[in-house]
Amino acid sequence: MVDAYIFDVFGTCVDWRESVAREVAEHLPGVDAHAFADAWRGEYQPAMERIRAGGRGYVALDDLHMENLAIVSERFGVTAPDPEALNRAWEKLDPWPDTVAGLTALKRQAIIAPCSNGSIALMTRLARHGGLPWDCILGAEIAQDYKTKPVVYLASCAALRLPPERVMMVAAHNDDLEAARVLGLKTGFVPRPTEYGPNQTTDLEPSADWDVIATDLQDLAAQVGA
Amino acid sequence: MVDAYIFDVFGTCVDWRESVAREVAEHLPGVDAHAFADAWRGEYQPAMERIRAGGRGYVALDDLHMENLAIVSERFGVTAPDPEALNRAWEKLDPWPDTVAGLTALKRQAIIAPCSNGSIALMTRLARHGGLPWDCILGAEIAQDYKTKPVVYLASCAALRLPPERVMMVAAHNDDLEAARVLGLKTGFVPRPTEYGPNQTTDLEPSADWDVIATDLQDLAAQVGA
């Protein structure tokens, strides 16, 4: 079907909320760890938006996470004893139960790589933590910008020397797939209905007729014959 | 000892000469396949030198290989029926017998990545061909320049968010290690005495007291306790 599958990672491949909350509970006992994790993640889009809009040059997500940790810590009235160690929570996100098996199956058929807003360093360490068998690391850093800017998808295809129509973007977020489809990439949707916790209201269903709509990454692999 | 090992690939991890000669024999029967492979590789440094010297912007090695194939084909008075297919010889280079075991051992201890002049696309397909278990792909493309320019080593360390002294450059070429050492990287040497064929005269011995001097990549892994 395609020569490469590229993936959103936070939410699609890994459960950032439970994993970050676990690290927050360890570093900041007494804080509502899930509320802190949600607030930390809440600063993610605003921080990237300044860069996407051109108001700031490219800064790696590791550094944005660190800045956002300071903002959220002040709001919660707490100070992490070792903020750099806490910031590495984002390198220790656990895969969803189907992720490694699904990626391993897809890798037998085609190239697999993250097309994430995480840096090369962050994606590399995350892969080692969770056993994600990527062939290479693509995404924001090689494009020096953040999704959903077109350059991130196009730079990832170009780095593989593939035209967009030979690449499938896989994500749990409809806006990610909308951005990829308009550029000519194939699209694959997997819902992650608890990414934002038990009361999630967004991305519970596909918003369009994506090329593949699967229940999880193992099902996606099966649907494409991998 | 370090947090990451980065590797020269052509010659150090894979046997380009025998592998390219095999493909040449298939695409250009009647040509002296080893002489053609040597001549093709002979255009490698001159092509990169124009870019290193600033006379040409960064062009991926895949494209330089294609240009060089035209030059060498003309010199040999032959025309490959499918030059693009023959150019993919560089994606099908076989690892030396110790490479996969050595890299696999080192990967248990630290991050492993190519720091090669090959592009992300080329290194990705080469890894899939030979089963090279890289954590990520670093090197020329992320630096937009070619070794032995300092930026290639420094951009590779920076992409891992590691200071040079926490990274070891591993190569079968003394000049690669000289360039890395002056920037503060650790250095590991493995000889590949038949890389250029049975009459090789260069890089048979280490030219300096590199941090690790090993017989092959499995020995290197053993020496660093991996």
C-alpha cells in the first residue's frame, strides 16, 4: 500500500498522561499528579504555536517542556527538587499495549518512523524506554518547525526520498491526518479514547473517511496485510 | 564510558566493495565489477569535496552516487539499462560478519547511531537490508555537510543533546577519528584491512592512541563491557 508509515507518538503510540503522572507523583508528592500532567500538557500547544507562527525560532520540545514545567510549577505553588530529572518524564512514556506488536508487524512491510513534535533526542530515548522499533527518527527537528505545519510532513517524506502518496501518516488525532491528507499523504486513524483521561471528548471517532480506520495499531497492521 | 556510540558506516560497518561489485556484475555483465566499484567509490571524495569547500550546497549522497555512476559509466564505455536500480546498490551493502552482533551488544549499553556521509534515506534502507539495529540516524544530512567537517560530528552530538565527551566515534578510518577527537569526542578504531580489496595499504593500523583499539565491533563491545 505504501513504502513508509510515519506516526504521531504522544497519544498515538504512548500513554503520556499516565506515564507523566507517575513521574510527577514521584517528584512532587502531595500534588494532584494527573491535574499537574494535564496542566503541563496544556502548555504544549501554546508553546509550539509561537514557533509555528514565526514569533520564535525553532526550539526543541525538550526545552519547551522545561519552560512549561516552570510555568506549571509556579501555578501549582510547588518546586521540583530536580526539574531536569522530572522533565525526563517525557522520555519514559509507556507504549499502549498494542503499540510494539503493531509497529513490529508494520516494520516487516515498510519503513516505520515517528513524525512527532518530539526532538530526535527525545524520540530516541523514548524508543529505547518502550522498545519502539523505529527505522529512523523523522518529524519536527528535521523540519525545524512543528506540526501541523506542512513542512513537518513534507520534510519527513523528503528525508525518505518518497513522494507523499507513498507514505501513510498514522495518528489518533484527526487534525494531524487532515494536515497530512491535504499534502497527499495516505492516512490511518486509531482512536485513543483515554489519552486525555476518562472524560475525554475529542477524537473519539474519525472525522473523515481516512484511508485506514483501525481499532489500534495491531488492527491497522492486520488491515494493511502486515 | 559514554552515553552514545556513533559510527562510520561505509567500510566500518559494511563491506561496500564486494557488495557494489556484486550489483555491478548483475547490471553490467562483462565489466570488471571490482574495478568499476573502485572507480565509482573513487569519485566519492571529490564529489563531497566541492560541497565541503562551499562550492556547492548540500546534495544528498544518493544524488552524488548517481552523478558519479554517469561519470564512471562513460569512462568504462558502458550504459546501465536501469541506472537508478544500479544506484540502489548502495542501499544493499552487506555488514561485516561481526557488525550486527557488535552493534546489538553496544545498544544494550548506550545509544547507537550512524554518523555517516550517507543520507537518512540511504542509511535507513541500508539498516533494513543488513539488520543494523540503530536507535536513530545521524550524520551528514542533519548537518547538511560532509565529514570530516566538524559540523557533522557536532550536529550529531547536539541531536542527542549530549556533550562531545559523552559520545564515542567509531571508525575504520584514522582521519575520521582525528576529526572527532579534536572536537572532544571519544574515539574507537577497528581495522578493516580488506575494505579496499586484497592490496589495501591505508588504515591497516591505528595512527594514534585512540580511546579504544579493537579487532572488530564485537571486540570493541567486549572492551567497553557491553
